[in-house]
Amino acid sequence: MNFELDEQQRQIRELARTFAQREIVPLAAAADRSGELPPDLHRRAVELGLANVNLPEEFGGAGLGCLELVLVTEALCHGCLGIGTALCVNALALEPIVVAGTLEQRTRFLGKAADGALASFALTEPAAGSDVAGIRTRADRVSGGYRLNGSKIWISNATLAEFFVVFAKTDPGAGHRGMTAFIVPHDSAGLSVGTPLSKLGQRAAPTSEVFLDDVFVPESLRLGEEGSGFSLAMTVFDHSRPMVAAFGVGLIERCIDEALAYACERSSMGRKLMEHQAVAHKLAEMRMRLEAARLLTYQAAWLVDQGRPNTTQASIAKAFAADAAMWAATEAVQIFGGMGYSTEYPVEKLFRDAKVLQIYEGSSEIQRNIIAREMQRA
Ligand SMILES: Cc1cc2nc3c(=O)[nH]c(=O)nc-3n(C[C@H](O)[C@H](O)[C@H](O)COP(=O)(O)OP(=O)(O)OC[C@H]3O[C@@H](n4cnc5c(N)ncnc54)[C@H](O)[C@@H]3O)c2cc1C
């Protein structure tokens, strides 16, 4: 067993850290206030090779693995979880095409992404989030393709996306076996995107509703066979959950950096906060949870790169990192006392940004359902 990163992994992590410090951190507070992703950041990430990390080289990506994606992700999210999410979640939208796309689909759409296009993964609906099989968007067969009708909600980067991977029911009576995925270009007639939803945290990552009103999608843009959409979504989540766990790892490390600096500077009752054992133990506990979350995340990503099943490990990493991040952000606010509640200090943003980690990409409850289900299968 080897816990060392190789030279290339260390280099890309360093590049991502430098990019985060120089180009993300200075913009983070303003992007959080405005609720907008700073316009040039994605293009800069593409130029530096920090976007499309795990896209195959033949389609213009860096050709690296899920572990390298995780290393970049945690560094960007250390800079700002909102901006980091907006930049990295593109990998979630592209993964169904990597997994199930035809050569033509991969060449066209992964090629666009390599040139700097953003895409969105459109699964969740107003009446179906955790209940993936309960989606109601329909894809009815017509001559040459399908007509899609329905609506999606909470779709990350929808206002910026050049294309969407949309999940719909081709056979509504067949439960999860009646679901199919489609690639839908943003300029398809009948597709419209709502204005970004106002939200608690991760405000720099736009999320919107997407409306599908009789949208024609040619058969050539169906991903995989009819009925394969649910299993495709589950495979994609196995591959993307390590990245979402890395969102949490980056945030926990940022909580430690902010809280440690404050605890070493601020005094109370004649001592630095860090000299009060109750405070020092909080920081020690944060460090313990950081190390555990990081190792779980790397393991779940490494399994993807080995081509091995990782459903349980991906869920453990995602749930552990999300819960640890929310806990660490809460304690960071506590260590700052009243100043933790002030918008002048960064920890209130960490606290707001952390919460959604326990909700999206399968909530913490859903991850535990998956872990328990897999235990019964073993
Ligand atoms: C900022 C943000 C970005 C997002 N980005 C995307 C995106 O890009 N693409 C996309 O498709 N979706 C996206 N989502 C949607 C997200 O994945 C869903 O919100 C999430 O899956 C939860 O679904 P829900 O909101 O419908 O909650 P519900 O499914 O209604 O769940 C409500 C609560 O009940 C619990 N619960 C539900 N079912 C069970 C169960 N069987 N067992 C135990 N507990 C249960 C949940 O854990 C949760 O606590 C995003 C959401 C947010 C907030």
C-alpha cells in the first residue's frame, strides 16, 4: 500500500492550489454577494488544464484519473466552495457521456467541453430528488427521435450550459427501468432555463429550473439503450461522489486554516484561544475528521481509476466528508464567537456553503441507505 502522491499528482495539486489562492480567493466574497460565477474563471481553469482533468485525452481532456480530479477539486473548493462547485460539477454532467456516449457523441460533446463549454446534469425534478425513479419528465417516441416534456429543478450551471444531460421516462409504467438519458443542446426549441434560484450558500454556483416543452431530441442524442438511464445515473454517481466528497475535504481544510489562525491570535481570559483546551480539542477533532475524510475520498477515487466497484466507498466518503464539513464549519463559527456570525469574516460563508453538501448528489440519509443496502448484499 502506498500513500504517496506521485510527481504529476503533486504538481497538479500545487497548480490548483496556486490558482485558487491567486484567482478564486480574491473574488469569492463578491461572487457570494452577487450570486454569479466570475465570468472568466472557467476559461482560465480550461487554459491551465484544471478543467476536464479526467476527460480522455482523445477528446481533448487531460486524460488523468478520478484521483487527480479529486486533488484539483479539494484545492479549488478550499478557495471557495461555491466557485469550486461551479467549476468542478461540469465533470458530473460529462460523465454520462464518458460512460455511455457513442464515439460520435463523445467526439462532439466532450470536444465542446475541452474547448471550454459548460454542461449540466439534469435529473432532479420538483417532485423527485432522492426518489430518482419517480421523475415525471417524459420522452415520447416520434419519427426520428423523441419529444421531451417536463421540468427539472436545482440544475447546477443551467444558465451557463451549452448542453444538458436530461433524464426522462421513455416507459413511465416500468419504474426505474423506464428511464433514459438524452443529450439536449441548450438551443433546442422548447428548452428554457429559469433565472438562478436564490439560495443560502454556494451562491456563486448558479442553479436553475429547466423547462422542456415538446423538445425534439433526435435518436442520435439518446445516451445508451432505452431504459438504461437509471443504471447510468447510478454508475455516474459512483464516479462523481468522490469529487463531491472532495468539495467537503477542501471546505474542512479551509475551516481549520481560518479557525486556527483566529485561535492563535485572539485572547480570552489572559490566554490565546488555542491555549484553552476546549478550543484546541475542537481543532484537533477537525484535523482528525479532515484526515479521515481525505483518505476515504482518495480511496473511493482510486477504486474508480482501478475500474473496480466503489458504490459503498463512494457513499461512505461522500456522507462522511459532507457531515464532517458541516460539523467543522459549525465549530469554526463557534471558535470565532460573535465574529463568526459577522459577514466581515469568512467563516459564516463556510457555514452557509457547507450545508448543501449533506443534501445534493444524494443526501446523507440516502448515502446511509446505500451503505446499508450494500451491506445486506455482501
Ligand atoms: C445547490 C444545489 C445544486 C444541485 N445541483 C443539481 C444538479 O446539478 N443536477 C440535479 O439533477 N440535481 C441537483 N440538485 C438536486 C439535489 O440532488 C436534490 O436536492 C437532492 O437529491 C435531494 O432531493 P430533494 O431536494 O427532492 O429532497 P427530497 O428527496 O424531498 O428529500 C427531503 C429529505 O427527506 C430525506 N429522504 C428522502 N427520501 C428518503 C429515504 N428514502 N430515506 C431517508 N431519507 C429520505 C432526504 O434525505 C432529505 O433530508 C441540486 C440541489 C441543490 C440544493
